Amino acid sequence: MNIKLVVLCCWANTILNCADAITPGGKRQAPGLIPLNPVGIYGSLDTALKCMQMVRQQAGGTLNFADTLPNCLRIAYHDSSARNTTSPGGANGSIMNELDDPLNNPGNLGLAICHAYLKALVPLMRNNGTGPCAKLTFADAIQWVAEVAVELAGGPATPMLPGREDCGCFDNTNIIADECAPATDLISFWSEAGMTDPVKASAALSGSHSLGNIRSTTAHDAANGAGFGGAGPVCIGSPGPMTAQPNVFDNHYFKEIYNQNGRAGYLYSDRNLAAINASTLDYVKEYANDDDAFFRDWVPQFQEMSLLGVDPKPAGFNITSGFLPGGIIAKKLPMVPEDNIGFTGTAADFTHPARLNGRLSQSGGQGSFLVAGGH
């Protein structure tokens, strides 16, 4: 199916009334949020849930550990948490527009795989404007597919809501969580993004780093150990898996950073969660010792993150409401990555810098980075 994605470039202030959306401290307020609108988009709540079920089934059969599964978890973070200094941003589908010009923000590089996957998935599900998903939004698909990715990797099933509108805009994401950030900065990031409990969010949501792989970043990283091309602490490890079990979603990530084994915290921001004076340390210790505790906190934190920038109350829901139409998605059998190579049978390469349109670029923190234009 050949469907051209039309990108509408517009300023967030025009669409979201963002001048009223941010407090002096940077935290979101309800007037700037986009109302959740499942009935307006899909015609009825029943139709919206049928569409969600269809997307879940399609994603459950097509995501794979080699690339799309971890990449599609990461892209949900970048859409829901991204904003700029004047906009609440949030789960509004803007990441699809931003990735059409990824060099606009280097923090989005590495998401090309899921960007391409979603550009194929959403038009397919819309089915030429017929059926339950005739008006499926990218904003919904991004969050639903990410949830399926977690289930497939053995994580908890998280009930989700339908009805996120596509803003047709660029969030111009100049504010995004940094891989070199200490825990205090990560907590501030989630607080300003609007999370109710930013300390718990910083710990639990970092558990997504249990999945995926990373390539080298810029050419000089190997020489100066700066990580993602920036000066400062050694922010990343050597290219390869994020954790010792990069296709299993459970508490092994927290075991590795707390006990300093396996990959022992791939990013500096991972390692700092377990620093002796970090307010996230107690959560890291709890999750390392109790997989159920991690899953228990992951579900509401992911639900809330998936609704950043969105007000669910007009649709009669709250940030921890949700549905699992069609039931739980079956776990996929894991693939085994080879050291410094990636997954057998793919073109994933974790040993060289990535190039996008002939320009040296960075790679993302999860998922192999395969892009048109070669390496």
C-alpha cells in the first residue's frame, strides 16, 4: 500500500494554546492539555477499542527483537515526554514529523526503524478510510505499539486508553532526558514533564533500558569516551547490548546497576540511579530484589507517561484507566545477540558510527539503527 505521509509543519502555540500550559517552574497545567477524544476520532468507544485490539494483534505479529521491538518502546518515550520551552508537548504524534528531519534534534536519532515501521503500520490499519481504524492516529499507535513491545518481551500487560489526537506539529524537542544526566536531573525532567511522582518515574521508567542494543555514536567517542559526542563523564559503554539480556523485560536491569554486574548500567544516567546519595536508590534496590514490585510500579508509570500532554477527564477517564482488548499478547521467544555484532540474520552493526543522508550522526539508546543511505 503506497500512502504518502503528509507532514503539517505548524507551531505548537497555534494548536495547543501553549502560552497557558506551563507554570513558571515549567510544569504542565490542564489548560494546555489536549483532551482525550476516543469518540470524536473513532466514532464510539467500542470502535476505538476494536481498533486498539486490531493494532495490538498486528504489532504482536510483526515486532521483533532484532530492531522494531526495542526501537518502538523508545519512540513512545520521545513522543510523550518531548516538549519545548513554550509547549506542553506530550503524546501527540509529533515525533513522526520531527523524525522526517531527524537532524533537527540529535536526541531523536536512532529512531528511524520504528519511524518507518509506524509509517507502514498506520496506513495499513486505516485501510483506505474504512473499518474501526479508519482514523487511527499516530499518537495512539505509538503508545499502543510500545505497550505491546513490553508484553512481547515478557513484561506486564498495561491497560491503555484510546483517543490521543495528532497535533500535526513539531514539538521542536530541545528539552529531552539526557543519557549523561545524574538522577537529580532525570527527576527534574520527569517533574517538569508532568509526572505525578517523578522519583518513582525516574526509576521505574528507566527499566525500559533492559531492552535493546546500541551502536557506536560519533567517531571520536572511542578516543575520548565522551558518550553521544558530548564532553563530560563516560556516558555509554562499548557498542552492543544495553544489558546482559537485551530481549527480556524484567528486573535484570536493576540487578545489574545495583549489583554492578552484567552491563552494570549502560548509560551514565542508568548507573547514577544507584548512586549512594540518589533518591532513586531505594527503588532500584527494591526492583532488583523483587520483579513483581518493578512490574507493579511500571504499569501506572507507563500509563501516566503515555498520557503526558493529554487530559483524559473529558472522556471520563484518569491517568491510570485503560483497556486490554483482546487479552494479553503472547510473549515472543527471545533471540540471542552475538557479541559486538547484534542479531544473526539482520544487517545490524554495532561497531561503526551511523550515517544518515551522508552526515555523521548519533544512534539511539535502544534498537539497532538501520537507515537508508548506508553506514
